[in-house]
Amino acid sequence: MTETVTFQLNWEPNGFQAPYFLARREGFFADEGLDVEFVEGHGSPFAAEQTAKGRSDLGLAGGSAVLSVRSQGLDPLAVAAVSQKTPATIYSLRDTFGEPFTEPEQLRGRTVAPSATKTRILTLQLLEDRGIRDDVGVHDVQKHTHHRVEHQLLDGDVDAAVGVVTNGKELEREYDRTADELLIGDYLDVYGMTVVANPEFAESNPETVRSFLRATARGWEAATNDPERAVEALIDRNAQLEHNREVEHMKFLASAEDLQFTEFVREAGWGHFDERRWENLAEMLAETDLLESSVDPAAAWTNEFVDDADPVIADYAERIGR
């Protein structure tokens, strides 16, 4: 008997989400007795909120969004770590920046335009950690700023912008100007995407959640080992992405190679959380006033639905050639 499960995406289908569409196309969800309905989203906070309210059984949301939404009185529960690093990235155009951008200290005396509140917070934390917070001009976030920061950078009004991994490379491809990206996750110990569950759904359907995570791990394994097949599955879902195939492929590779795998994954297996990292994230968000009320980070996540007996989860590093 097949069980229908709704999965709230954090955004419209794109290369970062290719493993989930591959898992569905290849029958990995069906093998677990699941019929997964994908719902397009409007950002991580939206996905965490919709899932917490029971409008979706499961969702895809960043770790900081999970804590932020919990501070608003809702209770999304993170049940698996998908990417171990935040996708937030500081990027620049070399002809604007004046030199290859490889270290945070190069931002000293320069201006930076962030595209969202959370990426601005992460940027400020990075600058604080490196001891250069007072030496960098970080702009405030404005409404509808995603394209504005790109144009500010293109026009030379700022020296760098903050978005997500591949934003700089997309500009490079479109405008034929060399771009450099500095991945914030290489400096800050912050989770990227997580699978979140409605807590009542998880409590009532623990095996369904475990089944979903097993199939998702298979999707990530298959996608990492054959990125082109993953992008094909994504385009099967949305044919309009065909014209942007190269960019979507680039997004997935960045996610698989730069964000998803760490030495912790090698040791613990796919999907596991580290308690210390949640504590650090909650402390950082509280210090930067991103939380509306205090939260207990220990209540925001669990490893109980990650099936350690599953070979893909347990031997993930070996199965992707790491």
C-alpha cells in the first residue's frame, strides 16, 4: 500500500534540489511505499513554517530558519542534515574588486551588499570572528534586493555581494567577467539545508519519516555519483529549466562538492546532526537579535529517524567515493 506524503520545498525547483527529484524518478520513494508530492516554496522560513503548521508533512529548510521559526512559537523539527555547510557566499567580480578574492581579510576597507537578512547576519558574524567587523561597510538589506545587489556589484557601486553559492559564477557566465566566491560555511560552523518534519506527523508516523530519509539518502548518493542524471530528473520535472541546464548542473555540483560532505559525515554517516553545532547556531542567532524569543536548540532537532542500519546512510562516504 502506498502512502502519500507532502514535501514542502524551500524554493522553486532548481539544481540544489535535484537529488529529491532523482529519488522520485528512480523509484526510491516508491520502493519505500511512498508517493511524495512536492510543493514549491518561498524560502526556508516559509518551508519551516508551513511544515510546523501541518500544511505539509515534511519540508526543506535551513538550520537558522528552523530556530528562527521556533522563536516565533512554532515547532518545526529538523530530522536530517542534508548539507553540512550554509550555502551563503560572499562574491565579487575581479575587475571590480581589483584582485582575486580568496580571504575574508581582503574585505577590509571595502563595501558589501547582502541579499537577505540571514546572509547579512552570517557576514557580520564572519567579519567579527576575523576581527575586521569595524573595517567593512556592510549595507542594510532592502526589499526585493536580490537583483539589486547583483546590479550594485555589476555597476561597481559595491565591492562584493552576499548571496548563495554559484551567484558569482552565474554573473561570470552571463556577463563574461571573472568572479570569485568565498563560501561562508568554510569559516562559520553553520548548517545549511535540513529535512524538517511536522512534529505530530513524525510522532504518529515514525517509520514513514525513516522511509523518506532512506530514499532521500539514496537520491543524494545517486545524484552525487551521476550529476547529469540528477539534472535530467530536475528538467523532467520542469522543462523550462532546459535553457539553464549548465547553471542547474553547476548548482548541484556546488551543493554536492562544497556543502553536503564533511569529515563529520564520513564518521557519523548521512543525515546526522551534531548537538554542539545547534548550540553554537542558537547562540549566534540570539546575539544578533535574529530570534524573536529564546529557543532550546536541543528541542529543534533529532537523529532518531536517521536509520543507521541502512547501508547508504551508514556507508555514505564510501558509496560516494570519499
